[in-house]
Amino acid sequence: MKAFVFPGQGAQFIGMGKDLYDNNPLAREMFEKANEVLGFRITDIMFAGTEDELKQTKVTQPAIFLHSVILAKTMGEDFKPDMVAGHSLGEFSALVAAGVLPFEQGLQLVATRAMAMQGACEKTPSTMAAVLGLPNEKVEEICATIDDIVAPANYNCPGQVVISGTVAGVEAACEKMKEAGARRALVLKVGGAFHSPLMEPAHAVLADAIEKADFATPVCPVYQNVDALPHTDPQEIKRNLIAQLTAPVKWTQIIQNMVADGLTEVVELGPGAVLQGLVKKIDASVATSGRQ
């Protein structure tokens, strides 16, 4: 069985999507529609902007979404998933690719999400850190002992968990992780504490937008971040997508559940190859490839 997977924030690079724009009429049409919907020429930043311009959350999230979704749409009949999943932001790409949301509505939700998250980041100094070499349970245990807000945000693969919270909370947790034997506990260069309770200010804004959107039944099961389980019911998918903003991304568990359900091949659609690497670390028997 084949799964198509979609990356999240951090996979972006200058020049992403330009070959698609130059060589595929459908891609060009979709990129231009995105410029119109967003109210600025995101393609100029994606193809020839600066790293700093592309790193702005309000640009990064729509850019990665566009690259991923347009790759899926330009595959035509070759896009035949048995299952799909996306890492964080990538879940929106997965939902559009699987027919749950129309392209323009998906893009509008991603733009709303990006602006709301940027606003939440500005309210409280916050950050994230990658913890390598500790079991999930130990990371959870240490986070629970910290007085400031800090919590697991991404279960990326065995021995790699990203934590998220206030700057003081994350720094204190990193020290304890190292004392407990972590190989590394490295604060990341990110704009805020994604997938933590500090995203609550963005939660209400995004929840309202998602509730108003029209969700359809997907062409295949969507394995969602919040519970790592396959879903096809539009209302369940909505609820899980709303919860995703303040809950951890269970990527390890998603791939493990997919394998248990018959997964043999993963194709990553979007910039970079991060998810292919994580899949190999979760289960080396799964064949991986990608398109970007």
C-alpha cells in the first residue's frame, strides 16, 4: 500500500516550485490563483526572494502548502493514494490533495492559520527545542516537572522529540534532558511555541474558520496528527484539525499505524526530504521516494 505524505514548516527553500511554474500550465494557473487569493505575489518570494522573507510564518506556511498541493494536482491520474498524512502544516496539504477541501479554501485556511500563529508568537516569548536520544516517556516526564509552560510538540521518530513552550521553560527542560542522558537538547530557530498551549490565542481564530469551511469525504483515509489514526468522516477530520494547533504531532505513531495497516511505500510531495528520513528511522522496511 502506498501513502503520500506532506511536509511542514522548515522545509522551505528559495526557488521552490519554480520548475513547476515554468513547465506546467496547470501549476502556473494555480500559483497565479494563489497570488490573487493571498493578495500578494507569494511566487516572487518563493522563486527569487530572500531567506528572511521566506522565513516569515505568513509566507512560509502558504508557500509549502502551495508547493505540496500543486505537486499532487499536477500528477493527475498518477496520484492514487491508499492513505495520506501531513506533518503539522502538511496535514492541510494532505486534506486538499485527498479531496477533503477545495484548493482555494485550503489556501485561505492556511493563510488564516499562519497569521493567527504569528500573532500568538508575538504575545509570549517562546521557542522549541529538539531532544535526541531519550525515550518519549522520559521527555514527557521531564516536561511535567518544569514550572514554566513546556510540552512535547513533535514525536518525529524514535529518539527524536521536539518540545515547545516559553523560552525559560524550554531552556530549563533542555538542561534536565541533558542531565537525564539526552544526546542533544538543542533550542531551534523558530518564531514561537508551535503545538503547545501557547498557541491557544490562535486556536479560536482558526477553529472559527475551520468550522465554516466545507469538508468532504476524502478519497482515502487521512492519518491525523492528534491521534495518529485513519479518518474519513468530515466532522471527525474537522475536530482533529482544530485540536492540532495546541496538540503534539504524533508522526512516529502515524507511520507505525500505517505500517500496521499495510503500508509498504511512502512518497513525499513538497520541498525537502525530511519526512523520508524520518520514515526510514521509524521503519526501515518502508520504501521511500519524493517529488519536489
